[in-house]
Amino acid sequence: MRYYLRKIVFYLLAGWIAVTLNFLLPRMVKGDPVQVILAKTQRLAPLPPSARHALELQFGQTHDPIVVQYWHYLQGLFTGDLGVSVTFYPSPVVDIISQALPWTLLLIGLSTVISYVVGLLLGSYIGWKRGSWLDSLVPISTFLSAIPYFWLALILVYIFGVNLQWFPVTGGYDNTITPGFSLEFIGSAIYYGLLPAFTIVLASVTSQVLAARNMMVSTMAEDYVTTARAKGLRPRRVFGSYAMRNALLPSVTGFAISLGFIVNGSVVTESVFSYPGVGYTLIQAVENDDYPLMQALFLIITLAVLGANFVADIVYGVIDPRTRSAE
Amino acid sequence: MTEPLLSIRNLTVEYQTADPVQAVRDVSIDIAPGEIFGLAGESGCGKSTLAYAVTRLLEPPAAITGGSIGFRRPDGSSVDVLGLDGRELRAFRWQEISMVFQGAMNALNPVRTVRSQIADIFIDHDAGMSRAQRTRRAAELLKTVGIDPRRLSSYPHELSGGMRQRVMIAMALALRPRLIVMDEPTTALDVVVQRNIIEEINRLRAEFCFAVLFITHDLGLLLEISDRVGVMLAGSLVEQGTPRRLQDAPQHDYTRHLLRSFPSLRGDVPSTGTRYVTIQDGARA
Amino acid sequence: MAFSQQELADPDVLPASPVPGRRTRWAFFRNASWKLWTGLAICAFFVVIAAVAPLIAPNPNQTSSIGLQPPSINHVFGTTNIGQDVLQQVLGGTTGSIVIGVVAGALTVVLSMLFGVGGAFLGGKWDEASSLISNVFLVIPGLPLLIIVTDYVQSRSILVIAVVIAIVSWAGAARVLRAQTLSVRSRDYVDAARVASESTWRIMLREILPNLMPIIASQFVFGALGAILAEAGLSFLGLGAAGGKSWGSILFFAQNAQAITLGAWWWFVPPGLCIAIVGAALGLINFSIDERINPRLRTLAVIKRSRRHGRKATK
């Protein structure tokens, strides 16, 4: 029980730190960011004075003491008021994010699950059959795991998109189809998502395989695996209930860490494919110095990753009976 | 001796590293049905390797390079243990020969209950028992070794060291094997618990009539409880015989050396638990 | 090297259990496998290039009129859209990438040692605090944070970028170091030193740090690898060091000039390939360090060799 409490406290704390960091960062920017933004946007379209005021609030250039500003900020968070985007003025930031989020969820969700499951099974199997030819795959996968996501994306786009023209190169769906829950649209979304997903899976699966293999090798040397064999148990049971069941444990936490890597990877991958997800929007925001949007995106991404980690930790507490009594 | 239960003949085990090491050299041992054969020797002398060879648990780079191991079934037929493979080997394991490992801290699967680990044995040996029957049988086994059957739902880390070792012994008895190999079953436990476990083993042996290959570095313990004792040094069996004969007329230098190394209370018969006692002329044990 | 039966039979052999001191360090190199040497050789090659790049590729940004040419005798890697020689660009970019890798890697290790080793060694509240801080940093996603902080900082010097990368990446290494320090700290020879009234500093330097060396080296390699990839990512997104002298920035320009759609593969393949090769080399080095510290992985090599002897394994 203490284990769960500790985890809840930790994640609340981390969440609070992320939120506060988000609050402090724009106030640490040198110079007058409001001016910078206004200068940029004046070129696009003139901004009404209310916008200027909103920006000033955002950047803490009101004359309220900082604690009051913080309080307003927190209030704004809870009511879902994250400010107004500069790039897409006057759309509120929340709208932009809620449009981009589903795409990223689809992409990341799919890629993470695939690379995790494939990596785990393949790695465990290689570890189980240690000493066989499969072990020589390991140096190759070391090479593969060092390949930068975006370069891999570029290569794949070149081969499959430009040369063979099997897959579309940009976008999340066919622009001529109206978005909605039609079969046509969903089909198009999946089609456009295949190549980006494949990139992410290819880049991250190798590190999963390596980690799973190493874990399996360590577990197999344990006494209880030897005992299981001595008991004359079926090989499948020894592999499953005795070896895998224990080797899996660190993988649950590894899942959370690998999620972090995949979030990183998706930012760049979306950029290469101009895939309309959260990462792509982040890059756009950065290019346009759209601080409100940037901040909100960072917050969303961080909270999502924190949430996933939290779930992973809770699951770990459930599957490893030792944690529940140990703490 | 009547027909031996287990006959190890000229067994040689090698670790096939770049510089091959012979862990067991040309060892021959006969164990009669129902007897306790003690195997003594210092760490690294090869006795554990021998134990693993008998139960066919050796993994590369270890390999059996010579000799044979024969096991006599109740119906009189003989099994070539080294020739078993696959399904036959699986069936043979635990049914005919079971094992109690050193330090049961790690020998139990940490993420599964005691009940499921005992039930696994029945399931995979096609005992044809229903779930309820398996649970009942598991409870019986635990009671036999003096553990509350409610502990079936416990996880290994919730049990003390002594309890874990008893669970191991209970599991070893599950299929009523005729030989149990015990590799340092009491070394990791304190002296009092050690005494209890030994008594338990003796009692069970009287009730279920199994033979024991008892491996330990504690020669004193073996002299007390074994029917016959063997001494190993650097892979070779340098001497074997009854405890009386070994004490009265040791043939090999090493045996004499081992016997001399015990501190004792009275100076004649060595006994267990004397490690922590100072010997006569004030020198430390 | 023959293994003692104890070592093979005893699964509880602890990783960094050898006697601290010089003997182990040299033994490490003597018994190193092909992986280590290959990895080191490749890294050394690139470091040399990074050092001499200003000499052999003095003007990588020199434009010419022959734009977007595929590889030819004059330009081994072809040219960019404004006629720059890609080979020269890649050579020039080596410096930026390698320097960032080394500097950020070193900073990462220093930071993680501070929190990981320092916290674990001092124990108590210090340990709790540093552990908490590193866990928080670990859980906050790296690249988004990196992007945001870089944008806010607005300075684009190599040093600043390296510092920012280090700030984002130290947490993982700190956790590993902390775990290892805790395990070393609880070992008998440290207690012995304490009983002998050795000062805290001496214990740290003479007993604990030598045993942490392999892990620290491994974390440095990880850190360098991560930094090179992070810098490449940043540059690719246009947030890298000003002056664009790294492999990532070459890719940035390539992407901007629509190199893929124009089919100019010679522009973006070489820089990425360099990153991958250096990354793989670092990975190999880490792998061989890993094999050293984790004896079970070592045993695998022995098993493979013995299987090749053709003996029937007893199953």
C-alpha cells in the first residue's frame, strides 16, 4: 500500500514541477518577448489590443506580484484556458492541440505497442536460445539502434515515397477527403500513418530486443529456473511462468522509459513527414516563436508521459508481489 | 550390498573452456535403496558438479565426457540416466530422482505462490489430478514438513529461510522419488534450524523410504547422519566407507586432514555445531 | 581464460566484485574482444578527422555553379543545391558533431556523478533528495524540453547547446550510478575502510570510484552517443549551433532544399551514415564494457565456443 502512495505522491510532485517550470520559463526569456511576437505577427495581420494584453499576461508583464500571476496561471490551467496561439491567431491553443493530439496518439500508440511487443518477444526468445546463431544479430542491432530516427525517416521516404511511390510522403490523410468517421477517411489515415509508424518501430525495436535479451540471459541463470528444469516441467512452462514472468518485470518500467524515447522520435518523425500531430505543431510553434502554443504543447506532452509512467509503475506494483510487501 | 539404486561408474565431467577443467574425475559411487550417502569435500572439489550431473542439469560449457550413471526402477529394470532425452528425461526428473538445492532463497519462483509451484509438478507430470486434488495434495505435503497449509497462498519472500527450505523438501517429496539429491541443504541456515531440518529428513526417510545423496562440506555432520560417506578432493573420490571405518582407519591423507580439522568439545567424536566453541587449550575455533 | 567452477556454478557472482586497483584496469584491456577494438578504432578515426578537418576541408561552404550533382570523380559525394562539395561538408561537420558529443557526454557524466554517486554515498536526506530530482528529470520528456529550452535560451553557441543537452540527459545515468554506488558502498571492503577510520574522501577515491570506473565509462559512452543524436535532432529542426557545422545541420539544409523529392540521395545519406557508424562504434564499446561487468553475458561467449567443439550438450 505504501508503494502506491509513494508513487502517487511522486507523480503529483513531478506534475507540479512540470507545471511550474512551464510557468517560469517564459518569464526567464531575455528581452521583450511580447514585442518580438507582435513584430512577427504584425507582418501577418494586425493584432487587436486585447491580444497584446493577453500576451503580456502570458509573459508576466503585468504588474501583479509573481504569486498572483502564478495563481492566475493555475486557474487558467484548470479552466482549460491556455492562451491564444500566435501562429494560428485567433484560435485558442486548446483547439489547436485537440486537433493535433489524436493523430499523435494514433501514431505513437500504434508504434509503441508494436515495437514493444515485437521487441520483447524476439529479445526473450534470443536470450532463451542463447549461444545460437541469433546472438550474432546483436551487434547488428547495436548498429540499428544508433541510427537517428529522422535519417531513417528520410531514407524510408526516399525509397518508398519518392522512388517506389508506394506510400504518401506528407500529411496525415488525403486532403481531398473530408475528415470524419467515414471508412474512406479512416482508411486514408491508416495508409498515411504506415510509413511514419514503420520508421518509429524500426528505430526503437532494436533497443527493446537488446534489453529483453539481456534480461532473459540474467533470469535464466537464476536458481528457480534451474529448479524448474529439475522438476521436469514442460519447456514452455519453464520459459513462460518461470523465466519470462520474471524477466518481464524490468520491462514494464522499461516500457515507460522507451515511451519517452518514442515521444522524442515522434517529434522529429512527424516533422519529416509533415504529419499533423503534436510534434509537428511544436516545431511550427518554435519556428514562429509562438510561445503560448509551445508552452501548452510541452505541458501536454509532459503530463501525458508522466501519466504513462504512472500507469506503468502501478502495473509493476501489481505484477511483482515483492514490491507490495517490501516498502 | 543388494542391487544398488544408483550406480555411478567412472564419471568424468569437464568444463570446456579455452583451458578445459576436469571438475569430476573418474568417480564411481553406488547408493543402495534407502541409504544416506554423504559426500564431503571443500568448496570447488566438484561435489555440486557431480550432483548436477546425476540430475542431468549440467549446461554448456560443462559436459559429461565419460562414464555412466545407472538407476534401478522398482520393477528391477535399469535406466541409463545419461542416455535419456526429451520427454523421457522430463518424466524421469523429479519422479525418480529429485533435488533440494543449496540456499532455497532463490530456488523458488518469486512471483508465484507456493501452491502454484507445487501444482506445476503434478500438472506437468500428468498426474491426472483435478485442481482440488492438487491443492489437497499440496496441503498434505506442507503438513508433512511441518508448515501450516495456509501458507499455500504465500509468496516465497513472505517465508523465512527455514520455511523456504522445508517447502523445497516438500516439493522434492511430491512424486515419491526413490532418491533425493540434497546439495548443502542446511548450510545457509542457522544451527538450530539446521538440526530441525536434519531431523525432519530422517523422519521422512523412515516414513517414505527414499535414499539420499547428501552433499556438504561439513564432514562432521555427515559422520553423524550417513550410512556411508565419500570424500572428494579436486574432482576425485579419494575415499569412501562407513563413518565408523573412516574415523577409525582413514586411508587417505586428505581424510585424515579433514578429521583433524574439527574442533571438538571432548577431543574425540566430532559433532556439529561446535564451530563457535573454543577448544581446550584456549585456541580459537 | 579458464573460469573457476565456482564462478560458473555460482549465479550470485556480483558484477564489479574484483579487487579494486590497477590489476583490473589492465586486465580489462588485455582480455578485450574484437568489439572493443573495432569500436575504439572507428571512434579514433572520426576524432582524428574532427581534429584535422579545418586543414583538409578549409572551405566546406564554398559554393560553385554545379548544383545537385550525383557523385563523380571531382566530387566524391556529389554536390549540394548551391554547388557545395558534400564530402567537404561532411568532413567539416565532423568537428561539430564530435565536439558536442564529447563535451556534452562529459558534462552529463559529471552531473550524474554529482547526483548519483554523491547522493548515494552521502546517504540519508541527500540520497532521497538527489534521487527525487533525478527521477523527476528522468520522467520529463527530453526532446520537447530540449527544444523549448533551446528556443528560450536563444544563444546558439556550441557550449550552450552542450550544457542544455547535458541538463536534459543526466538523469538516466544518475540512476544507474546511484544503484551501483549503493551496492558498492554496502560491500565489506568499504566497511573495513570505515572501521580503519579512513576519511570519507579517501574511501570515495580509493574504494568506491575504482569499482565504478567501468560503469562511469559506459555512461560516458552513452552520454556521448545521446548527445550526438540530440544535437543532430536539434540541428535538423533548425535549432542547432549557429554556423551549422555538424552532420545534423547538413541534413537540415538538405531537407529545406527538398533533397528527397529531388532525389538527391547523396546529400543526405553520408551525414546520417556517419552518425550511425559513430553511434554503432560507441554501442560496440559499451557492449564490450557490458560483457566485462556482467559475467553472465561473458559466459555466453564461452558457451558458444564450447558448442563449436562439437560436444553433445547434456540437456
